[in-house]
Amino acid sequence: MDIIEERKTEFPAFNFIDGELLLVNKPYRWTSFDVVSKIRNSLKPLKLKVGHAGTLDPLATGLLIICTGKLTKKIDDYQAQEKEYTGTMVLGATTPSYDLETEVNETFAIDAITETDIYLTCQSFIGEIAQFPPAFSALKVDGERVYNKARRGETVELKAREITITSFEITRIELPEVDFKVVCSKGTYIRSLVYDFGRKLNNGAYLSRLRRTRSGDFCIEKAFEVMELSGHIKSLREHESL
């Protein structure tokens, strides 16, 4: 019988008090704040600032930058960096949240959509564009998250913002699904990009999968699994190595 060696993550020597930048692979259905809380609780009884650079939706996975201690002062700098995502959109339908958080509210025939239509539509989004945030977003209006208002059925007028799509590549077409890779500026809502993509086709689209693969020079391949990282930090604390 073959012996399978268990892969063990090699962690660097951490200095959380002076400040650490942690790359974490955010799990599906975790909020970005859930990850921050997990790391913060692992560091107790040390009373350190812990924050993240760039929110990921609960249904998204991938790279989340966590800063501790003095490095939290640089969160805005890390958050401003270019982002890269991979994902899947579903053509022929829309949802109020532009993703799988809400049920499909409208459907469209997709028989007439060709691969050429999809590639040409993709190219039309490259460059500087105006984008409206989704109604189900973490933006605050009158001191309250917009998604809370949306869940109560309230309509909020949101302003368009200028964003930059550096590249937008279609990587798979198996209708109704279309896989893509996007490189974009800070503040880009991929859900809105997908929704607008459907409208550009005179059809509909919603986001079914999203993964952040890069933020600035930091890549998902270097990220730690959150539970593994949390366990390692607790072990350091127990051995008084923090």
C-alpha cells in the first residue's frame, strides 16, 4: 500500500505586534469580517488592531489581505491596488443581487447569442467605464449598509463611479455558463460587470462563481487557509512564541 505524505504548511516567523501582512484564502460563505474576527480571536489576549484590505462578498472566495498591528495603517494603500478575478456568469437570467444570494427574477431566451457576440461584448468593457454598484452591496447610505435596505425592499438611488477594466478575457463558453478572467481597478463590482454584460447582449446575466486571484503583487498561490493559519497562531500563543 502506498503511503501518502500529508502536506504541511510552512509558516514564516511572525511579528504581529510590529505588524504582519497575512494572505488568506477566504472560504465560501464567510464574510471578510468573519476572517478578520477569526484572526483577531486567535491573537488573544494580545489586543492588536486587525483589518482587511478589500472586501470580498460572502459568496466569493480567494485572496484576502489581512493586516495586523502597525501595518493596519497601510490598509488603504493595499486596497487601492489592481485586482484580478476569475469567475462564471450565467446568461439568460437575472437576480436582484446580481449573484446567487437571491432567486432568479427574470429569464431570457439565449438561442440567438453566438460566441462572437460574447467575445465582442467582452471587449466593449475594456477601459474606463461608469459602473453603478449593486443594490445588494456593503456601501453605506445614511449610516446603513445598502444590502440591509435592499433586503427590506427599499429602493436606494446609487451614483455611478468611474472604474477601469484593464483586461477582460473569456476562458470558457458552455451556454448558459461563461467563464472569465478580469483585471480591474479598486472599487470594481464584478457582479455589476456581469449584470451590465447581460444588458449589453440585450439579455440577462448573473454571477454564479467568483474568486479573487491577485491583489497588486500578492497572489492566491501564496495564501494560507484561514483555519490552518488560525490554528498555527493559537499554537504559537500556547507556547508563548508570539
